Amino acid sequence: MASPPKRVITQDRLRSAVQNLLLETDWSEITVQHVSANAGVSIGTFYNYYDSKDEALADVRQSLSLVIKKDLNSLISTQTSVEARISLLLKYFVNVLNTKPTWANYFYKADNFSERLEGGLASLLEPLVLESILSQKGHVNDAKMTASFIENGFFPLLKSSHQQDSHLSEEQATQIVIVALSSLGLVGDTLFRAASLVCPVTPLAALPQSIYELENNQTGYA
């Protein structure tokens, strides 16, 4: 593969610097000078790419969101039933907490999913909840409200575990999925089979990462 243009390389260094600082420091304490110094570029060069540090953060959030969603789509496409895909979606973020400390830092130092994942977890859940309604598996009427309800209960559990430097067990992850699927009206063997699925660990490498390489890296799940 040919080397990327210089402009792409410089922006990639700035994006890596934002990631690096996010993992170490509260965003409110970070300045443009910090980002520039971490990337090894001048402040003037920073402003050739971004108008502010918040615009740089938004760019990194958007780019990493695309990477995460690509990885998740590869994972949940291994399942045909909607309840199994919801189960793997939720267990994916438990696995991030348990096995990917830098990604856990990226997600769970934030106050909610939306700060780190465009649209939040609800944007990924909503189409699955809607599918469950249309297939008459789910017995709720409002997919958007249900997805938000699940996200608002799920994120604090992950954040609390991260703050306590503890992990959620597979049994706890399964219980979380049972509660989520129960909120859709699913019951019986269908619910328990889906909730018992074991989610493989994401192949994503530790942060900070070259977003250029992440976007062009082909990962997958058997």
C-alpha cells in the first residue's frame, strides 16, 4: 500500500495526540498547545486542521465511532436472530471494559456514551429494537425510548466498574442482557439462549492508534 500524503500523516499525528491526552487527562484541562506539543507540530499547523480543540475532539470521536461501528457490524453480522445481535452488542462493551484498558479509558472516563460514540449506544440499539418489534418478538411500542432506557441503565454500570478498577463477570454480563431483552418483552428459551452467548474479544489494538491505519485495517470475526 502506498504511503499516505503528508497532510494525512500530520492529521493522523494530531488525532493520535488527542487520543493520548484523553487517556491521561480530563479534556477540560487540555489546551491546543498540549495537543500540538504531543503531536510534535506547531500551534499554527494545528489551526490548519482544526478551529479549536473541541473540533479536534469531535473529529477523533467521529473517526473512532466509525471504527467501532465497523468492528461491531462485523461481530453482530455473525448472528441471524435480533436478540442474539442485541446480546453481542451489549457484551461487546463489557468486553471492552474487561479486556481493553485503553478503550475502556476512552469510553468510561466520559459521562455518557454519546461523548465518545456518535449517536450513543442508543443509535446502535434502536434499529435492532425496531426489528424486534416488526418481527413481533419485541412487545414494546417505542424503539427510540426503549433503546435510550437500556443505554441509560447500562452505561453507569460500566463507568462504575471502570472507576473501581473492577471487571464484570460473564454471569453479570448475561444478567445485564437478560434485563435488556426482558425490557423488550422477550421471555423463555429465546431470551436465555441469546443472553448466554459468549462475545469474542475485539481484535482492535490499544489506543492511541493511527486512525488512518484503523480505518484501513480489515478485521473480522469467525
